[in-house]
Amino acid sequence: MRYLTDRKRAVGMGSAKSGTAHFWAMKVSSFGLLILIPLFVFTFGPMLGKPHLEVLAYFSQPFPAIVAALTFAVTMKHFKDGVQVLIEDYVHGAAEKISIVVMICVSYAIAATGIFAIASIAL
């Protein structure tokens, strides 16, 4: 039976070299959402229960449309990064790579669909 210390087990394993990038991406998107979510709530909230044409007229203005699009884009980026970290932690092997690719494709598809919908209302 060999006794290995934690240091001995770690020597030669190297670093992942991507943890810091994920950490900072999540921090930056979290800070962006900290600003964007209240802006979105205060621009979207007054339109709840209004007639359809009034909502379309409101979101055809630049400020509400830009706030909604930015909120949607940053939220989906934050979602993509968060789910990717979860998959890297709990799924291993080929399923990990497949799950990450599928999740990235789905999150970009959702972001593109939402931003297209906002753009079609605004333009």
C-alpha cells in the first residue's frame, strides 16, 4: 500500500488553465446582470397588462428595446457559462463534450431567437 500526500498526487497533473477565464466571465456577466435586471424590470413592468399595440409601440422605442436585448444576451451568456461549468464538474468522458456542445448550441439559438424577436418589434 502506497501512501501519497495530496501534493504528491497533484504533481505532474498541471493546471486546467481555463478556470480563471470562466471565473472572470461569470463575475463580469453577474455584474452586468446586476445593472441590467433592475433596468429591465422597470422598463418591462409598466407594460404588463397593457394592450398589444401599446406594448409594441413602447418597445419600438430605442431605450426599452436596447435594455431588453442586452438583458437577454447577457443572461444567455451567463447561463451558457454556468451550465458549462456544471457539466464539466458532473459529467465526464464523451458525454461531457457532447453535452457542452449541445448546451452551447441551444443557448446561442435561444439568444438569437430572443434578440431577433426584440429586433423585429423594435424595427
